[in-house]
Amino acid sequence: MAHEEHLDARLCQLVDVHYFRGRFSAEEVEDAGRLFSERVFEDVLVREGVTTHYLPMGHAGTEKGIDVWFALEAYELAIHKRFDVCVLVAGDSDYVPLARKLNTLGTRVMVLGWDFEYTDQSD
């Protein structure tokens, strides 16, 4: 962010970091052989001070309401904490209305997204 805003990095600080996601039950994740890796990921989030927000996944593998919760939380934090910049890490354009609302509060919005591939133990 400091680079994009042409600021000294010492003047930029993370005020809040939140992670939103639909979450399968422990039994479903265990049956899929992913319980340990998901727990390791969650341990990293906790260790780094990230506030996690989960809603249960539905039977069809979809979550309901996590995007709305994310938008409401970002908007509320911008109102109460008066961020200069809100950085959204998102993979789609669902958050354009949120970015517009944050701009009306005087909060600039930076959206980060990327594509990546990785290889795990199972190739």
C-alpha cells in the first residue's frame, strides 16, 4: 500500500485484519482428509492476530451471507475507526457497491487480487 500511495512504509499500519469464509463441519473436513491442513491455516491466522469470521457451509457446498457480513463489517469499521484506506483482498467484483459506499465516507479503497497455483503433498 505504501508503494501505491507513494508514502513511507513507516506511515502505513494495519489497524484491523479480518478473514471471512464459509466453513465446513469438522466431520466433513476430516472425511475429505483436510482437517489438519485447515487447522494449520487457522493457527497461522490466530498467531498473526487476524480476526476470523465463519458461517457454516450448506449441503451444496455454498455459504449464505458471508459476503454480506464482510461488507457490513468493513463499512462499520470504516465508520467507527475512520480508516484512510481500506484494503480488500477479494477474488471477484461483488464488492464494488461496498467500495462505493466506503468512498462516500471518505475512505479510499484498494482491492488486491491474484491468481496462483500451488502443489501440495498430493501434487
